[in-house]
Amino acid sequence: MKEGNHYAVLPSISVSPSKIAFYSRIFRRKEVAENHYQLFSPNEKTDNLPSSKKVTKKVSLIVNDKNFPEFSNIHNLELSHKARKRIKEKVTWLYHLAKKKHVTFSNGKTIYNHKMSFITLTLPAEQCHTSAEIIAKPLHNFITEMGRRFGMENYVWRLEWQKNGNAHFHIATDVAVDYFKIRSIWNRSIQLLGYVSRYQEKMRSLSLLEYSKLYTNTDKTDFNTIKARYSHGVATRWFNPNTVSVNSAVSGKEIAFYISKYITKESNCSLSDEVLERENGGGNFRLWFCSRSLSKLSNVCEYIENMKDDLIELVSNIKPRFRQIMQYCEMWYYSSNEQGKELSKKLNDYFLKYAYRLGYVPSGYSINTLEKYLQIT
């Protein structure tokens, strides 16, 4: 135990599905006395956590928050480093709590051990509303209908702009979604602002040659495929544009790939003056959002003295990929899939119980089936 005339140190631990932090919390001695915190020697409880003794010697004494600048939620149309970090944390929770499912879609394709879906929503015509308006109406309608029809209660979305200046959205969810069904939902949603009608007006005026020129310079699609698409569009009067892409993920490597490619990547294009003028008229709107169920989930934090037996057992047996000792803490980074079948299941059940206590129910479970699985009475 490290004590001074004014401060008391409480060794602590923070656990999440991908990392563990050992650190020390600082309290004024008066604050400790008023809140009846129990002071202790770290050697009493942490013999099985060998690095914790080192950590307690590295203590930050910054307690005056006046030394820090004021923070603002105004974003200037770009995700901050903190926001990217939080999105990654929420998607990590989403993946680790997701139930594996065998899914067969309307086109006959079957995916085994489905964990997550990554959805991209785009506009079929030039954007003529602020992104704030699109979030408030089409996106809100889409998420509401997805929740009502497919039980999409756990999700993260992120707004990004394409090179043409149009907004598009990346969504991560633990629900298995059918491409054709969600395309219909999104097209109905954007039609609330007239985007499908504008797309129809544009496409009806194009000849096959003009249509083919839209794609021959942007991808390697052969002419026969382009011709078939054009014929289908004419036959259906262009009422159902291709505005959606869906990718299913079954492994941690796929999740990491989609996180880096779609969810947390930095914008690779600068916005034109016209787009900046359009968006500045929309006020300060969200660039990302997570469902209320996910927003409640954070690191599991405990004072080391108060750690329960199940957490002590888990932390003592985890084999980290690597450790990072910093000035004020020690970090363990690990993959639950590399911990062996038995420990991996215990980790999964531990975090499921934690999430259940906060009201989180993964897709594929009902409250009753989740309680039965976790043996909660």
C-alpha cells in the first residue's frame, strides 16, 4: 500500500473481451474516509497476478481536472481518435457477445457460425438534403423497421461521405440480415425524401450505351452483365436501385478486417466546398451512434481486493498475446479464441452475465433462453 499525507492508492483491474489493464486509482485520504474505502496491502490479494505489484508502484497523482482543456462534442465532419476507439470497443463487444447461428437466406445461400453483419447503405441519386435530415428520417425509419421486423436491437452505425459528396452509412449488427429484404427497407426509407424517384427519372432517360458508360470506367464488369442489368432495370422501371451491400462475418479476423476497412477508417477524400456548405446548414449532427443496449457496456472494473473468485480464475489463466508496461499501468492484450475451448467458454459466459445484468440480450436469445443458458434463477 502506498500512502501519503493526502492520498491513498487502491490497486485496480479493468477487463474487456480483448484486453486487461492493471492500474492504481488515487483518492484523497479524506475521500477514502468519507466513503469507507478499505485500505490494504496489494500483496494480500494479488499473488496470482504477478504484474499487479509492479503497477502499484507507478501511480499518477493528477487529481485536479482544471489542468485539462474543456472537451467538446463538435466534430467538424471528421471522427476523432477517441470516437474511433469507442466505435471499435462497441463492435468488439458486439462480436464477443454474439451468438453463433446457421443462417439460410432467400437466395439459398447458407452461412454457418454467423456472428455479425456489416451493412452499407448508400443513396442512388445526388444528395440534396443535409446528412442531419437523412439521419433523422430515412436512417431512423430503417433502424426502426429493422428492429420491428428482424429484432435488430444491438448495432453501431457510422456516417461517411463518398467521393461524389453523398453520405453513406456503415452498420454493424449481430442480426443475420437478408440482402434483398433490407434493400427494400432502405429504398422505402430513402423514398421518404424522394431519392428513388430521382433515381428513376435519371435512369429512364438513359440509353443502353449511356448506361454502360457509367460502369465501364469504374469497374471490370463485362458488357453482357451490364446489358442484363439494364434490361432488368427497364423491366422493373428502376424502382429498386442497388443501394445496399451486406457482408457476413464468422471469425475474429473477418471482424478486424471490416472494422479497419469500414467502421474506423479515416476518410480518404476531402469534402468539396458545396458539401461543406450543405452540411454546415444541418447543425451539429452525429457521425456515429450505438444502440442503447451497447452504450451500457464498458470495461468491467474492480478493486483488486474485491475481485471475486470467477474473475481471479479467468485473469490468472489468460495467456496474453503481448503485454505492455506503461508509466501508470500494465496492459494485457489477448484473444479469447486462443485461450483454449474451456477458458474461452468461461470468458464468454462471464461477459454474457455482465451484459445480462445491464439488460443486454444478444440476437438469437430471448431473455428466458439466455437465463436458462447462464443458469440464472
